[in-house]
Amino acid sequence: MPEWEPYEADLDRTLVTRFSVAERVQHIVLMASFTILIVTGIPLLFWDTPAIRIFGGIFSVRTSLHRVAGSVLGLLAAYHVLYALFTRQGRRDFARIVPRAQDLRDLVHHVRYQLGMADEPPPFAKFDPFEKFEYFAVVWGSAVMVATGLMMWFFEATLQVFPKWVYDLVLMIHGYEALLAFLAIILWHLYNVHLKPGVFPMSRVWLDGKLTLRELKRHHPKEYGRWLRQQRIQRVSEVPDNEA
Ligand code: HEM
């Protein structure tokens, strides 16, 4: 139990920063490139249906857009690795998002809570197990899409090195992973971040990076506890020397 709690009204008035400007810009670039990749890529999966005539667009425009957006996604992934390695905030957040044994315990606790077998929800930290899973799914998915996309882009070089069946497999992986990513974003990610009870109609974290204290307390109780402790340390250190 924390030693002090803010006043009830302050829970809605006080904003805490969840994502830095650099993180929000990365997320927006990811959103834009991913959307263009889906719109220009998915119609190809349905080349023998009327959908391709409606959504396929002009071949040269569609395929150029797809490659430009693919290159943006590749550059973004490279920047993100540097961000996670060489900036303080990037290193700190990466350390927090790495899965731990506690996530498994929190997951079991969460299922028990959802089934009415536990009174309190699990005390999630800054990133809950679902957010961690989504993050690493994007990391893994982007690596696969960039690698297979480049192999398709430079297919002559690929076919000089690999047999034809490897190329066919690459095409299949690129197509099915695209479909999986599309469905995961539409059905899972958008529901989890914007539509679930307590957040609907839209979370603004992706725009201004802020959560209210009430949201922090509700969705990330452990992070809320850390915030309270930090405030306390600051308050003590703010007391002038002659009053201490
Ligand atoms: C999440 C990201 C991506 C999605 C959702 C996506 C989606 C797709 C889909 C559905 C296809 C059709 C596959 C088929 O015909 O079976 C395709 C083709 C292709 N993709 Fe991607 N893709 C992504 C990333 C990339 C990247 C990063 C690159 C390159 C660096 C790339 C380059 C290509 C190329 C060269 C083709 C062949 C057809 C064309 O030129 O339009 N893709 N993509």
C-alpha cells in the first residue's frame, strides 16, 4: 500500500508521460508505412477475385508505393534498434518490455481474475504481458517482412543463390504473414488500445504520449506505485535545506 495517495480529483487532472516524442514519431511512421503496405499488398493475395480490380490500382503506382513504404519500414526498424541501444529512454523502456517469469504469473492471475476466481486484477507494470507480446510480434514480423520483401524485390539475385522452392516459400511467408499482421492489428491491437472498456472511444497516448493518473492506476498499478514513490522522493528533495 503506498504511503500517500493523490486527491481523487487529481487522478483526472494529473497527466503522466508514457511515451516520449521519439517513440510517438516512430509509432506514427510505423502506422503510415504499415497502412500503405497493407493497402498496396493485400489486393495481390486476391488476384483472381474482383477485389483486385477494385483495390489493385495501377500496377506501377501500387508496386512503387509498396517498395517505398517497405523501405521506410526497414529504415524505421534500423532506427528503432539504434534507439533501443543508444538512448537512455530507449534502453530503459526496452529493459521493461523484455518478458520475465513475472509475466507468466501475471497472465495466470489475469485469467483467474477474468473468471472471477481472484478479487483484484494483476498489478501490471509499464508493459503488461499482452503489450510485450504485441511488441515482439511487430519486431519479429517486421524482420520477416523486410527480409522476404527484399528477396522478392531482388528476385534475380535471390534465384541465383537459392533454389526455386525457397523463393516460392518466401512468397508464401510474405503473403500469409501480411494477412496475419493485418488481422492482428484490426482485431486485436485496435480493440486493446482504443475500444476496450475504460478506454473507448480512443486513447490519446499515441498523440500526446500522456495518461491520466487514473488510467495509470487502473491499467498499470505497479507503474502507478513507482510514480508515487518518485513523487515522494522529489517532494523530500524539494524541501529547502533550512526546513529539512
Ligand atoms: C507489414 C509489411 C508488409 C505487408 C503487409 C506486405 C504485404 C504484401 C503482400 C500481401 C504481397 C503479395 C504477396 C503475394 O503475391 O503472395 C506483397 C508483395 C511484395 N512485397 Fe510486401 N508487404 C510488407 C512489407 C514489405 C517490405 C518491407 C518490402 C520490401 C522491402 C516488400 C516488398 C514486396 C515486393 C517486392 C512484393 C512483390 C509484389 C510487388 O512488387 O508489388 N513488402 N507484400
